Amino acid sequence: MGSPSDESGRDGDEGPQHQVTISSFQMMTTEVTQAQWEAVMGSNPAKFKGSNLPVEQVSWNDVQDFLKKLNQSDPGKGYRLPTEAEWEYACRAGTTTRYYSGKSESDLASVGWYNGNSGKKTHPVGQKKENAWGLYDMHGNVNEWCKEWYDGDYYDSSPTTDPQGASSGPYRVLRGGSWGSYARGCRSALRNGTIPDNRDYVNGFRVVFVSSSP
């Protein structure tokens, strides 16, 4: 987790870079779409409308309501948000560069929507090149909520096995960057956070689960 000290665009909360062990889990290949959100919640809060566009303008608290209803309708899987460690592990898919596609802005453009190519809006999920594990839009399109609280100093004392992040704080973690982010803001190691009731048209999410149930 984290970035090397010489990575271009690096922030101080991305270090020290450290190795962690992550238990098995499964992750959605794309961000949750507006069609998926509406099927569970019966409404569509997004600014940029389109059934296959990522849902946005959903707060961390809103996502918890979505997950509660999803788990009620499809019990046994334990749907939840990814931890920050799970998110970065999934994004990197074994890579160590700024983006899973490489280190340059042109490498980002091939895999993600950011302010250099987005036209100031979201785009249908799954249009850009996926990573080695078949995951799309891990860079850009919408920021993705993670499970835990944000702590800029957490890496100094982070557990090495299945780290769960800070136990409290004012902000929840967001990862991945959005259609409005500069290239540096879409890096695999970039950490961000905001208040859990914030609804913004740059923020969305994807779901993980750990059950082996069919």
C-alpha cells in the first residue's frame, strides 16, 4: 500500500509504503450504475442521467442504506464497501506504477475518465481498458467510497493483515479519482476523504462481498 517517496504527485499521507496481506474477497467489475441503484432504492439521485452511468450524488450514509436493502433482498453474501486496503489491492492488480496501466498521463487516459478527457461528465461504466483482474474504472469516472474513516497518519501504525483503517474520524475514505480530477488525483495510491453525509456528483462506489454462496 502507498507510494514510493519518488512517485510524481505523491502526497504525504501515502507513506510509508508498506506490504499488507489481504484475505479473499470478490469485487464488482464496475462502479454501481444508476440502473442498479434504482432497482434497489427505487429512485435515481444522479446529476448525469443514464442507466449505465455510475450513480453519483450518493453519500456514504446513503450507500449504507443501499447495502442494507441489497443484503435483505439477496441474503448470505454480506455485501459491503471495500476497505481502503482491499480497494488499492484490487486497483493495482499486482502493479506498482502510478496507474495500473503505467506511470504517464497517456497511460491513465487509456483506462480512466479524468479532467483531461471526460468532457466534465461521467461516462458509461466499462468503456475503458480493464486491469489484469478484469476491473474497470478503478481510475477516474467517480470517486469510490470505502468502508472506513480517513486518517492521514494511519500508515504509520497500520496492521499488516487485513487493515481496517481508522476507528473514528470526521471523514470517510474515497479512492480512485473522478471525471473532474487531475491526473495525479487518479493514482492508485491517492487517498482522499470527506464527511459521510456529503452528496457530490463526483462520488460513487462499488460493492464487495466475501461469501462463497452461489
